[in-house]
Amino acid sequence: MAMVRLWQCRFGFLRHLCFLLVAALLSVPRLCLGSEFEYVTCGSVVKLLNTRHNVRLHSHDVKYGSGSGQQSVTGVEAPDDANSYWKIRGKVDNGCVRGAPVKCGQSVRLTHVNTGRNLHSHHFVSPLSGNQEVSAFGDSGVGDDLDIWIVQCSGTYWERDDTVRFKHMGTEVFLSVTGEQYGHPIRGQREVHGMSNLNQHNYWKVMEGVFIKPSGDSMKHDEL
């Protein structure tokens, strides 16, 4: 049934399968699993690769042992981990039009599919590098204003082949990885944090995902 809700799936792997099933049922005419559409669009579910360190943005129900104590966000090398999917959404008061290309300079939220928490940052120190902590925050996609990131890219729209930066609206840091590795219980995963300076450590690229194709007039929307 198309009315099955993703959040009723109890386990991570089943949530992932459930999400793909619901997406297929609701949007078969507008899904793009391959590379036939050149833009990243609102409502798409993607994996994001840090191009300097070759790790995908990741989260899981593991809390930081210091700082905010919120859900940790890391980078993982495995390309097939279901905990690396993020849904692209708009700001609470000005959402993305489903299927509309994301504009360069647009404000977005990235919601972790398996836990429903949003990519978040705040003035806590990250545990390994001493940069700014990045966490996953909220419940079922509802968080606060510190969940908002600005997509920085060249051109008009975020193209799927682009390398982009994510600038945190509230604190003006850039989503970054510099290579520090965690020990137990997430051994080998890399720290993800915020940095105030532009450098090679804060470039990201879309990899695997379910891409929502635009409707005929979604390119005309200016309300994103």
C-alpha cells in the first residue's frame, strides 16, 4: 500500500527497503535512479561523498560521549551502507517544491533517512579535531533553525556532477572532514565537523540515490 509509512519500519535495513518501496509506489513516473537528469532535486534521497577523504556522510543511533550528547555524524568508506542516505528538504517556513532543482545558494535541510534526524551544528567542540561539532538532531524531521545549510555551487542549479559546499546558516561554518578516526564503538569512521575556512576538506559530491525528477513547470518556481 502506498500509505505505508517509512517510520513504521523498526530496523535500519528494513527502513531502507521500506523507504525505497514507498518512493517507488508514490513516484514511479518521476523517479530517476540513473543519470538521465542532470540536477539534484528537492525530495531526492542521496549519499554525499567528501571528495578529499573519499567518505560518505553517515549517521546512526550512536550519541556523542562529549559535547552536545546528540546523535553522531561521521564519514564512512563503505559505499553500500544504508545509514548514509539523506533526504533533501527545504526550510520549515519555505519548503522545496518536490522535484524542483536545488538552486545554488538555496537553504536546505538534510534529514537522515533511517533515524529521522536533521544534519545540525552548534557551538560545541567536536571530539577529535577541536573544530565545531556536527550532529543529527530532531525527531521525524522536525528540528530547529540550526538544521539549515546553504548549498554553495557555481551556476544556477546544483548539478549532479558538481562538487559543492554546505555552509551552516546559523554559525557560518562549512561541513568538513579532515581525516580523524574514531575508536570503539564506531572504529574507523571519520569525524565530520564544521570549519570556518574554505579548503579542500569541505567539498562534497552526490553519489548513489533516488532522484525525484521535476514536473513540467518546477523549473519555474522561485519559492525554494
